[in-house]
Amino acid sequence: MKPYYNHLGDQMATNFTLKNIPDEVYEKVKERADRNHRSINGEIISILSAATAPHRIPVDVILARARALRERTRGHLTDDFINQAKREGRP
């Protein structure tokens, strides 16, 4: 789709119309917009932006998260602890 430009040459936003939105979906978007201090339109733009953004997490970030998790659980997740949790039901 070709972008639109105003009389100053600035690119203008494209309008998008949603129809037949179920009431429960509208209410959830409205609640989410309130929580995030946004208009409903702003919340829908945020949702669409997140849904269409690339979700690739760099490998070094994944490894750093794994190392941090391993460090936080070091000494706590022993075989005895896991076996006891299986016998008693998970906490």
C-alpha cells in the first residue's frame, strides 16, 4: 500500500476500521487501555504493534536469563526436594 502524505510532505497515518467487535472483546480492550492510561485507539495500536513486531530475542539475552535463573535456584532444587514435591503435590 502506498503511504499517504499531507500538503507539507509528511507521511500521514492510515485509518483502519474494525467492525462487529464482540462486546466482551471491546470491554477487555477498554479495561486494558484504562490500565495502561491510553485511549482505546492507542491501546489497539499498541496491541497491533506488538503483534507485528519481530519477537527474536538475541541468544546472549536468553543465555543471560538462563544463567540468572540457575543462580537463583542453585542449592534449592535438589533431587530430594523434587522427589518430595512429587510425593506431596507441587507447591
